[in-house]
Amino acid sequence: MQGINYDEFARTELLHWQEKMQKEPDLFDKISKGAQTRINKLIPEKAHRMITSTIQKMVEAVLFGAKYTTATPLADVPLLFRDNQMQERILFYRHSAVAEGAITGAGGILLGLADFPLLLGIKIKLLFDAAAIYGFDVKEYKERLYILYIFQLTFSSRSKRKETFSILRNWDEYSRTLPSSPEEFDWRSFQQEYRDYIDLAKMAQLLPFVGAAVGAVANYKLINQLGESAKNAYRMRIL
């Protein structure tokens, strides 16, 4: 597919994704929440504190630090080229995430804990790469916020997802209401919402015997989810 034909194909995919992002919570969401609560009770409090701290540091690094770098934003290239580049990055980071998820998951709680900062780093690198691929400069503070909202869209409850999707869909208008400095952004609410969601898939990785399989599968799915969200979130702004 080339030119206008591919753009129409991308618009169709985008519409399906937009519909999915706006679905109401269903029975599965309620069941998942119950399973998450039961798994959480099996994990030591020390592990919970470590995970919360790691997520907090990740959010702070995106907003305030220069830890994450990216390539020069692509300019004047067709959407087909951008999407192909994005798919390559998803495959690359997915491979890395599956490998480290299986290794750390096989080690139980101690090595499983090591997976959290590793996987968060992989996810953030993927999002910074996505911004450059679709032509947006993350040196701009509000573009880094856009990355965090993509993150939140992917890894939050369905009710919160609808709210976040509305923000991304109306980004030009919404961004004008944002504070002028990252210090004023409510990153604590963001990190708590993300942490609450991610427990269900990733906490099981810390359990004995099943950790390796859970770690590899969970990381595979999580990178796919994030890649799909990033691709379509930037398509919304281009198309």
C-alpha cells in the first residue's frame, strides 16, 4: 500500500483503535481487579514499596531529567514509512523485553523485582523513539507530557483510559491548559494509576515456579500494547 491508499488504511485502523479506547468497563475488568487484589496480598510489602518508588523515579526522569535521548525527528516522510519504522522498533524492544522477562521471572521475587526498572526503561525508550519517528521533538516539555499520557492510556483502568483518550484526542486544545513547567504537573496521580493497573500481569511474575512463563508472556503483551497505543496516538495528530 502506498500514498493515499495507505493513509486510508491507517485511518480505518485508527478508528477501530479509538472505539476500543472508549469502551465502558465490563465484567472482565471487574474480575481482573479481584484477581489483582488476591495476587497483591501474596507479594511482600517491601516489594510493593520498591515498585512504587521505581515508577515514581521513571516519571520524574521523563519530566525533569535528560536520561532518555532520541534521534532527530523525522520530517517530510509518508505515513507508511513512519509506520514501518515504528513496527521495527516494536519488534526490537519486544524481543528485549521477552528475553529479560523470562530470565528475571525464573529467579522469583528477587530477580523478578529487577524486571520492573528494566521493563520501564524499555517502554520509555520505545515511546521516545515513537515521538521521533512521527516527527515530534521531545525536547519540548509538552511533548514529554504527551509521552506520559500515552503511557497512562495504555496502562490504566478502562474508566481512566477513556478520560486519558479524550485528552490525547484533543491535545492541541488541552496542551494550552497545561502548566508551563513540569514541576506543576500532577505526576503522582499518574504513577499511582499506572502502578495499580500493572500489578495484575507483572505481580504474577514474582510468584515461584510460574514466574518465567508469566514474565515472558506479560512483557510480550505489554510492549505490543504500548506500541499500538503510541502508533495510533501519533497517527491521530498526523491524520
